[in-house]
Amino acid sequence: MAANLNPIKNYGFAMKTLLGSFTFSDEYTTGGEALNISKYFPKGVLNVIVLPKDGYIFEYDKATGKVLAKVTDADPGVLVEVAADTDLSGITADFMALGY
């Protein structure tokens, strides 16, 4: 069975790509850390892909503009958010952002 494809259409604006990296703070906040890239995408951010690093999986929350850090739980395949106040300052994660 084929996956459903939901393409995002370009309505006359050139889509931009931003490649970069960011370093987490020494006190992770529940709900994620802000990734302020709106100045690069004045017409909106479509998505941000953050590569996994050092056992952490990252998820961009478009609604809040934050990156959540997750780790595997005791149950295989289950991801849970990193505990508040965890020191992630040694983590520099690479990302690719798409927007207009």
C-alpha cells in the first residue's frame, strides 16, 4: 500500500532552505527550547528537521517554535521528553529549516 502524499504548494514565493546548528542551554525547559528562525522566513516556517545526536531525538513544534529533546523510555520504541533542568549544553544539533 502506498503512503498518502500531501504536497505543500508554492504559491509564487520562492521557498528558502536554512542549514545550521544550535546548542541547547544548561537547563532544558519542559516543552522545548526556542529556535528563533522567523527572521529568515518572514512569510512563515514550513518545517524544521533536527538530526539526532548523542542518543537524543529532536522534534520541532511548529506551533511554539521550540525544539523538544526526547530519549527512549524503558519500553523499546517509546520516546519521552527529557526531564526539566537537564544539562544539554554539550549538545550541538544540526538542523534544516524550510519556509518562505
